Amino acid sequence: MSEMQDRHITEAFDRDLEAIQALIMKMGGMVEAAILDSAKALEERDEELARQVRENDKQIDRLEEQVNEECARVIALRGPVARDLRTILTVMKISANLERCGDYAKNLAKRTTVLVQMQPVDGSAKSIRRMAREVELMMKDALDAYIQRDAELAEDVRQRDAEVDQMYNALFREFLTHMMEDPRNITSCMHLHFIAKNIERMGDHVTAIAEQVIYLVTGVLPEDNRPKGDRTSFAAPGET
């Protein structure tokens, strides 16, 4: 194969990758908005905003499908190898993790429509919104790390997941206290706990994105176990 043909193939792959990365960034922006809007809807008891979050999740799902289709097309047409193939596979994994975060935001919005019919639990929605904001900032940094191929920033995101786990643990204890103090809080606190657990799991998916970035840049996935601060064993059934 001539040098000119090689260059054309490389340029074609780069154009394809830029188009796919544009889809990833659009998807990431929508998921970031979904995280913030779902938490805002809960704190402000805004049913219309919660409905919009649920509706927008369909577009996030379509973007993931589009990313997968484009990646499959590039693999079939360009036959990428080595680092180029690693890039395509990383993009597909990032897309899948973004889609899961979108699902968790949708679950949060669904529970908000139930919680607005109940008596609010003091301060809990504000704490949940703060936790969601932390996850959204992690996601923003993880996507920046991907675009900039910055393994150090990705590792910083990875370490910050422990802070999200600590916030979740604090909320879990807070909900238990509210339930013990007044049995009328039990139903609301159960819903709030599942919301907090969803946000904690979003943090896990964002951390997985950061780990994929490290793999993309270095060729090696982090070997050490990332810090986990979730000390509860109270699972959220049906929302894995």
C-alpha cells in the first residue's frame, strides 16, 4: 500500500472518529443535564421538569444506538488495528456508561413524581442535589479527560468516587434516623434512599468512563481496586 493510500485511510478514520466523538459529547451533555435536572426537579418538586427528564432519556438511548452503529461501520470499513481499534472500543464503552447514567436519572425523575405527593423530608432533597452535582462534575471532567487524552485527570475522577460514596453513606444514615423518629417518613425515605443509591451508581459508571480513558491513553486498565466508600448493604432492587 502506498504512502498516499495510508494517509487517505488515516484521514478517513480521523474524520469518522471526530464525528463519533461529537455524538459522545452531545450524549454526555444531555446526560449531565439529566442528572442536574432530575435532582433540581426533586428539590423544587417540579413534576414538569421530571417529565422532561424522562422524555429526554429516549434521545439519549437513540444517541447510544447511533454511536454503536457508527463504530460498527468504522470497524467494518476501515479495519482499524492497535491504538485505533482501542479508541473505537473505548468510545463504545463510554457510550454504554453514559446511557446507564441516563437511565438512573430517569429513575430519579420517576420517583420524584411520587415524592411530590408526600410530605417532604427535611433537607434531604438539598443533600441529594449536592450529591448529584458532584457526580455531574466528575462526568464533565471524565469527558474532558477523554477529549484531551489526560490520564491524570481521569485518575483524579476515579479517586473522587470515594467522596460520592461517603455522601451516600451520610444520606443513608440520615434516612434511617428520619424513619426511626417518625414512621410516617418511611415510604418517603425509602424512595429517597433508592434515589441516592441511583446517584451513587452513576458515580460508579462515571468512574468506569475514567478508567476507560486511562486504558485508552496508557494501554493498561488500573489494576488497583478503586476506593469504595459505600459501607451499606441496603440494595436497591430492580434498579441495577
